[in-house]
Amino acid sequence: MKAYQQSLMDSMSYDLAEISLKLGAFIFKENPTKWESGYWMPAQSNFGSLLYDYNNRILIRQYFDSLRRFNSMGEFDIVAGTSLSAASPATTLADLWQKSLIIVRTKPKDTGNNIAGLVKGQDLDKRKVALIEDRIETGRSSAKAVQMIRDVKGVIDYCFTIFNYGFDEAVQVFDGKKPFENLNKLTSSCRVYSALSYNKLIEVAITKKFFTEEQLRILEEWHADPFHWGENHGFPKAVE
């Protein structure tokens, strides 16, 4: 990526970090909170809060569109969203690129139709798909969405996410080295591009003094070993 392009991306990421911190899209928790994965963590995020404001949605759209153009990914045939928070940027990008839109339900509905936009028995006929996520934690649900798209003959090599915690476990899941479900299911490699990384968020938090030195110390300790942090502090993982 050329220097001016990288500078533009860095500027957008910085703005997104500052907006996220001001809105409380990422917060430090004095009392640890249990994530959906069952682990207790001293941080919580809700990047869906960014979608309320039109300007925030445009910033996210511009970042994802720039990612596609600056990294020479070519054209996508379909944009796929996952969670409710990811459906908005997925829809915005699908409209911008004038492409088809699907929503992947990683928690199946009783109807058995787990990909909204497809009728029963329809597949994606080897068309190229871009997956949009709101955030990546363990990476398991996102990798499951990737595999669900591949199961219906979609070609997917890229996942775009608003925020990425940058946990090593998620990297391994997306590299196809760790299972995304308890049944030891793996998916082949899929590249992840993030509008905002945890490291960039913390960099801006330090610059703008959003957290105390003690809070930053705890966050540093936690991020170095997130899936043992809770147990080490008297909060063992909840049984699934």
C-alpha cells in the first residue's frame, strides 16, 4: 500500500477510535463481565452504538471501501452481514457497490433458513463474497459464518470487521489451525481486515487520557493472556 493511502487509512482509524471511546463503544469494567464465550473479561464493547450517527456509518463505509480498492481485492459479487450490528455496514456497502446482500445467521432459526436472502435449496454458485462483522473476539462465530458461506458454494477469502481485539486465538481460527466449534470443525484460511484494532484504540485512549494508569495496566495484563485472565483473578470460565 502506498504511503498516502496508508496515511489516509491511519487517519480514518484514529478518528474511529476516538469516536468509539467517546461513545463508550469500548469500556473498561471495574467488575469483570462475562462474554458470550463464557470467559470473564475486564472490558466490554458495543460497536453497534456507532451506527446511530450518519457520519459514523459513512466513515466505516469509506474505510471498508478503501480497503477493497487499496488492497487490489477486485470486485465482490455479494456482501454478507452477520449480527444486527454488522447488517448496517453490510447493507451500506452492498448499496455502494451495487451488489447482492445476504445475512448469515450463525445461531440457526427454527425455519432452517440460516442465510437470509437465499431461498431453500439455492446456493451462491461460486460467486465472490465479502463478509462484514462488527467485532472479532475469539473469532469462532465469524469463522462459522465463513464456513456457512462456503457450504453453500460461496467463494470467500476476506472478512471485514469494524473492531478486532487481536487475540491470537482468533488469528489461529481464521488461519484454519483451531476449530470454530466444539466438534473440531475447521475452516480454511480467510484474511481479516479491521477498521479499528485494539492496539490503535489503546494508543488513542492513552493520548486522550480515557483510562487511568491502573486501568491501562489491567488491560495490558488481560490482553496478553485474555483467556486465562478471569481464572487467574477468581473468575473461572462459565461451563457451556
